[in-house]
Amino acid sequence: MEVIPEMLSKIGYTPLVYGRINKKLKTSYSNAEIETLIYDIVQHIKEDEVEQIGKNYYLSSSKHKIRITINSYTFRVITVDRLKTS
């Protein structure tokens, strides 16, 4: 699955997603900080950390302990969730 280069060039955000990400991560990042965080994670993600289920890609970063959900058609970020630690 060579989707990461395409994802990096096409990744997008809706105005509402910034607030959703801050709420889910319990942060108060600016829009630019969120975009930088997401881009850096996607840039360093391994192909085996990307899973496509239906119309979405799920990128799980064990280093950052978050999972990013991205629409597979538009490459828009849908949400970010904290991964549960055991």
C-alpha cells in the first residue's frame, strides 16, 4: 500500500476538525500546530501502521500514542484518537 506519499500531498482539513482534534487530545493547539503534528506523524508512519477499513484510513502511531482517521477518497482528516496504553 503506497498511499502515504499521495496522502502527504493531498491531506486536507475541514474547519470543524481542528476543534474536534483539540477536544479529543485535550490540547489547545493552533490550526498550524495541528497541521504540522499530523504531517509529521504521517511522514514518519510505517506502511504496516496504516489500515484501510471501508472509506477510511486509520494511521496508528505508537510513538505519539494516537490514531488518525483520514478519508480515503478526499484525504481529509476526520479525527484523531488517543491510543489506549496497557
